[in-house]
Amino acid sequence: MDIGIWPWILFNVFLIIMLALDLFVFHRHAHVIKLKEALGWVALWVSLAVLFGIGIWVFAGSSHAVDFFSAYIVEESLSVDNLFVFLMLFTYFCVPREYRHRVLFWGIVGAILMRAAFIFGGIALINNFSWIIYVFGAFLVFTGIRMGMKKEGDPHPEANPVLRLLRRFLPMSHQYNGDKFFTVENGRRLATPLLAVLVAVETTDIIFAVDSIPAVLAITTDPFIVYTSNMFAIMGLRSMYFALEGFANRLYYLHYGLAAVLVFLGTKMLLSGIFHVPTFLSLLIITSILVIAVIASLKRPPQADTPTDLTCPINTGKKGE
């Protein structure tokens, strides 16, 4: 779309305003996010994305709108996979529930910056080296097959090289101090374990972005559509986490559905030179795969909770309490 600079400016101003309202108004004080509040925020972000897509339909045409909705659905679906990892990270670090929103908030801010870099870098590669689209396609097929064959497992933050580097060079407290990332103990300024959690969340998002950005580029290489669909999916991710926090283990077959979507999009990229899959058909296929995966998960009899061997590697005492 040839839209000029103003839509970019207005959209980013909108993002900044929403982030400011979130941090300084609605979540100024740390509190446990209840299901009703989380569902309200999920509904808000989905509604805003739908209205934005309708706006694209009105001002730019139906084909661009279908591209936006396809990209948004793919990004939102792949983001759900992040939630399982976030849940395990919070469990591993024994993060009190009232502090999780702050970690996710700053994690989203970092994700916005990293995703923007990945998006424009990927589009630049495709525009300058047309053959790179086949590399992205092969990568998506490989990733989808790997995801489909991989058994569920717990992340191991202690093996995260960035986190190990942080702990080596940055003095760290052994206990939380409210929702603060830094504290002062005996006259020394120390990082709190909450900063370690934030680092783990950020590095995890980089790994997921490596898969998700090529997936959206398989749908469209329009910078505005790729960027806005990503931002809407990321902005709604925190609320979706709190809405699905106690429900995530029921989505047993979701990662198989996501694997199938990645394989489909990768194949679409690989065949782009000889066969074009209509955008609407692509949206229908993606949606059908995900709906089938969710329905199959819900129909699966609930499994007994399995005990976890995760142990808290830090002192969970909350300073000042």
C-alpha cells in the first residue's frame, strides 16, 4: 500500500498512548489480574484489531484487509505458543502473580522494538534478494516439522546464555523487592530476580520472532500490514496470558495446529514462483487448521495434573513484607 508517512505516525502514537495508559493508569499499582479483567482487555484488543482491519478494507480495499486479518491470525496464534513458555518461566522463578503484568509489559515494549527490526530487515532482504523467499519457505517447513515432532518440555532458564551472562556481571539480590527490577541492599545497588525473568522473557521472544516473522512474510510483504498485524498481536499478548493462565494445559493439540500452519505457509513460499494461493483461501486454510486444533484439544479428556520438578532457584521472600 502506498499510504504515505501519516498512517505510520498515527499508528505509533496510538501504540505509545495505549502503553502509557496501561502502565500509568490502569495498572499503576501491582495487583493480581483476574479472569474478568483479562478477558475485558482481550476483547478490547481483538475489537481494535477488527476495526483496524475494517478501516483497511474501506480505505485500501478488500485484498489488503484479508492480508491484514490473515497476518493477525497467524501472529496471534503463534503468540499463544509463547504463553506456555511464559507460564513455565514464571513458575520456575516463583514470580508472585501480582508482579507478572509488569514483567510482561516491559517484555512487550522490548518485543515491539525487536519485531520492528526483524520485520523491516526481512522485507529488505526479500526486496533485494528475491531468492531469500525460498530460504524463508524452507525454514518454515523445517520449523513446522520440528514443532510437530517435538514433545512438550519445560524450558531451562538456567541454560540461557544471556541470563547466565547477566548473573555473572550484574550483582543480583536473592529476593524480590515488590515489582522493582533493581534494589539497594547494604548500600549496594543490585538487580532483583524480576530483572532475570524479564531477560528470559525477552530472549524467548527473540526465538519466537525468528519463526513468526517469516510466517507473516509468507502472507504479505507490505510493511504496514506486517508491522500493524504484529503490533496488535503483541499488544494483546499480556491479556491473553492472564486469560489463559489456568487453561493453557488444555490446548494440548495447539502446537500441532501451529506446526501445520508453518508447513503450509512455508510450502506456499516455496511454490510462489509457479503457483499463487489466493489470499482468501490461505486465510480459510489457516483458520480451519487452528479451529480444528482447538476443538480437538477441548474434546480431549482432561488429564490428571502431573507433578512438576521445578524448584525455585531464588529466595521467594518479598522484601518489605
